[in-house]
Amino acid sequence: MATIILESVSKRYEAATIFSDLNLQVEHGECFTLLGPSGCGKTVLLRLIAGFETPDTGTIRIGDTVVASAGEESVPPDRRDLGVVFQDYAVWPHMTVLQNVGYPLKLAKIPEKEYIEQAMRAIGLVNMVGLEKRLPSELSGGQQQRVALARALVANPSIMLLDEPLSNLDANLREEMRFEIKELQRRLGITVLYVTHDQEIALAISDRIAIMDETGRLRQLGAPVDIYESPVDFFVFNFMGVANALRTNRRGDAVCVGEGAQVLHGPPQPAGVASLVAGCRPSDVILRRPDGTADAPEGVLRGKIRRASFLGAVMDYLIEIDGAYLRTEVETQEAIARNLMFQDGDPCDIGFHALHWFDGADVPEGHRPV
């Protein structure tokens, strides 16, 4: 079973603690993404699992085998039954595709006939058949990344460790490759641990996601939809995409938006929180033209368009409500059909599909959706 288990793992470099007492389990056969900001320790964690680093405390197991334990000799990387793909493709420029992919087998002194068969099988898995005689200089960036994937797959590992493998590709290639990686994982039934700071990739390919903060602490772990729709705190909410955070003020029992008196109707308020912030995604915002009445209907807020941006497929709006700001998007065709093509300075009505309450103390002062 290719389960990865980390128990009370810590890692330090001189005076800097990367993470401390970290516990994590990646299940056999799942695509698991470790998601967090740059410098939070994601790559260090992957290198510990791969065997390129050793933990200062704690134990790492793959299946039933302890591969690393503080103070004890570790299992070498080549005996951990895993493949690794890094951010830079690391393909040999003087070797053909076939030679690059088969290089690990050559090092293992596999007979030439078997070496070629296994290498061609891996090349076929990444849709590179017909290009096996080309040099890396004759390949696109996406094709070179496929070579790196094939090389990691050639020995039929039970685990794949992927460290930001798509960050050097352009947007279209990133989208294409992320689906190919997910399809490979499903077809082969291997365990994939994917390290990235890209939320879209994490949401698209993962069975589960773990969010790591800048101190190396795991803030939330769960299915992509749970992470996105039910964040445990504002850090997770803000990290997973454009985060509208409406500060509020209290007027008696009412919670009002920004510095005004418009009442915000949301879910039950958390107990013991002095300063509330209402969070929502752009897709949670309901945008309408005002109906011409002086007072907005109950549950509707009156706002003003501060920035209207035509982005082709969508109209992007920055809206002010009594000193608080939020962003929303409307598909251009829908905006035309429903008279929602606003200009800077236009009044508008705002409702919500969903809201989350957060402790205002956890929201950076001056936070605005960009």
C-alpha cells in the first residue's frame, strides 16, 4: 500500500524552523495536493518524503515501512518506490527522449531490450510516441515536461511526487497538462503528492487538499469543495481565490456594512467575536439595477460601481458599499441581456447567495479585493 504517513515531523535549518510537529497522511491511490504560499515549507516536506532530506524529529512511513526516523539511518531515495518531477524539467540536453526516459533503467543495468520496451511504454503514457528520437531542444516546454513525467513513471513507482511541475509553462499548457496528470493518476492508480501554490491546479486535480501557512502549519485539510466552500478561517478563505471581506459595525443588535447603516443579513453569527467581517466570493454576489425606490428591499444593499472592467467573456466590477469594497463578475452576454453593463459611478443593488463570518482580528487591516 502506497500510503504516506508523517508523524510529529519537524525540520530546521540553523535558526529557522520550517515546520514543527507536523502530522499528515496521504492515502493510497489518491491525488493529494499540498497548497501554500511560497516559502512555507512545501518543497522541504516533499524532499523529506523523497529521501533528499532527513527530519530533525518524527517518523516518515511509506506503507508499512519506516523510511525515515530522526537519529536513525534512512532508506535511500532509490529504494522508496517513488518517482519525482521537479519545477525545472532536468532533462539531459544531449540525450534523446528515449534516452532521457530510459536513463533510470540504464543506471539499474536493465537489459537493453527490456529497457527500450519499458521506456517506450512510459513514452506512450504521456502521448509522446513518434518523438522518441528527438532532442530536448527540438521539443516545446510542455513536451519536455512530459519527458520528465515519463522518466518518473518508467520504473512503475507506486508514488509520484510533483513539485510545481507546471509553473514554467504558459497558461494554456498548464491547463492541458493538469488534466493529463490527473488522467494518468486515475489510469495507473498510483498515489500522487502534488506541491503547488496554484489554487486552480489544486482544485482541478485533487482528491484532497492540505493548506499550509507561511509558518509551516497545516490550516485545513479536506476535499476541494469543502476547502473552497467551508474555509475554517480567513487565511484559507483568502488563499483560495479572490476574497471579498466586508467589515461591519454594530448598531444595537444589527450588523451593518462598512461605516453605514445598511443591515447585513447573513448566517448565524459566531459567539464571542467582537468585530465581524463578512466574506464572500465574486460568484456569491447577486448584482441588480436599482428599482428606483428610495429604500432597498430587505436583504438588498445599495452600492456604487467604482471600477467597471470589460475582460471579454466577463464584466468585472469593483463595488463600494458604505466604505466597504467587493468584487464580482458577470458574463458579458448575461450582462447585456439583463441590463447589467454598468459604468464607473453607477448605483447598483447587491444581494448574496452565500456569506461567511470571520473574526475581524484575523483580517489584515485595509484588505481589499484586487
